Amino acid sequence: MTPQLDGVKLAFDQDNLFVLEIVLGFVMFGVALDLKLDDFKQLVKQPKAPGIGLLAQFLLLPALTWLLSRALLAIGMITPSMALGMILIAACPGGNVSNFITHLAGGRTTTSIGMTAVSTTASVLMTPLNIGLWGSISPETSAILTEVALDPVDMLRAVMMMLGIPIVVGVFLATRFPTFAKRVHPPFKWLSVIFFVTFIVLAVKANSHVFVPYLPKVFLPVFIMNALALALGFWLAKLGGLDESDQRAVSIEVGIQNSGLGLILIFAFFAGLGGMAMIAAWWGIWHIIAGLTLAFWWTRRDRARAGT
């Protein structure tokens, strides 16, 4: 069954891709409506938490994911396209749902929002760079990059269109028209997230004939990688001397990746290659399940400590 996964193509045409790009743009715009230039200035004054988050997000997580993919390839648990899918997800910025989960977990929401803003902005450069770098080191994944003739400049341009422009417009409106931005931000953010989740669920349902037989193959690699990401963020923040609320925020931010961006890149640059798409699609579901479970465990522990 495993080798066949690399040849699987999901039912996802150009119209679907266009809709997903629009939805993701609106999600990023909704996040940016809650940001002002002063927020970025504050991050410069207090860079420790976002700095640790960026270190984990764009340097350590891609490196550890590459090592994990090499180990799983060696024992035959994953295929080359699954390995490249893992690397691509590790190269993506934090997902916007991380802010909501951080709030539920009792983490510092301002840290989470700041990290999302910084990682999303940095991803315009770092995401194509990490995919090209870590994907080209291993011969198995390098062969895929060569076959599709991946152009990092084209990917950079695509990421800029999907993330950079919505963020710039959102921050501009939040800075110049704060009253308007504050009024429209809550409903806009929730509606955009609902549309995004609905789109992913419908896409998975439309491809259930692929997901049902292959889910057992992608479940464990995604589980291990997500657990590694959550643990990496938490322990790096702990070693960095951040307090517990920031530790939770960093952990969730590193463990919740922008799988929507990942799916768009996979279908735009890799023709929806089965192993990559399956990893990204299941990650989009699993990281929410894992994040909510961790948040529930933390809040339950807090109540136990407080004796309530």
C-alpha cells in the first residue's frame, strides 16, 4: 500500500485552489486586524518570547523534522512524498487557531498573537527557504523537487500574495482606523476561521475514498511530528526562562502550523502529490485535536492546583 500513496492524486482542481487561497487571505487579514504597528514595536522592545518562538519555528523544527523523516524513511514507515510533506508543514508559520487554543490553555494570548504575526511575516522568506534547503538534502525528497522543478522565487511570490498583502492591509487599517478594525475584527475572524475549517472538512469528505484507506499510514508520522513540535516549543521556552503562560503560548504556536498554506503550496507547486497532501490535510485536523486536548489537560491541572 505504501508506494501507491506517492501516486495518489486528490480531487482538488484550480477552482478549489483559488477558493482556498481567498479563504486563507481573509483568515490572515482577520488576524492582522488585531495588530498595529505599535504591537511590532513592543515586540522589538520585548523580543525574548517571540525570538524563542522563531528559533523553534523556523530553525529547530525543520531540522528535527528532517531528522525524523530520515529515521521514518529508513524503517519504511513513510514514503519520499510523505517526508517532503512533513518538511513542508514544518516550514509553514504558526496557524491562526493557535491564538484561540492558547487562550483556552491559559497561555498568554498577547505572546501567541505576537508570535503569529512575526512568524507569518517571516514565513514570506523562511518558508520557501526551508522547503528548498531541507527538501534538497535527502536524495529521496530532492528527486521530487527536481522533478517538479521547484522555483523558490515563484514560491516566495505566492507566499507574499497569500500572506504578505493581507497582513499589510490589515495592519494598515488597524493602525489608521482602529475603531473600525476593533468593531469588525471579532466577527470577521470567527467567520473566516469557520469558512476555513468548513472548506477543509468538505475537501476531506470529497476525498474520503483516499483518506479512509491511507489514514492509518499518515496517522503515526503526524502524531509523532506534532508531539515533537509541541514539546520543542514548551521545553525551549522553559529553558529560555519564560514563565508558564508564555511556555504554553510558545508550545502551542510551534505545534499549530498553517496547514492551509501548506495545502495551497502542495497543489500549486507539487500537483497535489498524494503523500504530501495526505500529511498536510491530516495535520490540519490533528493539530487542532492535539492542541485542544493539551489545552484541556492544562486547564484541568490548573483547577486541580487551585482546588476548584
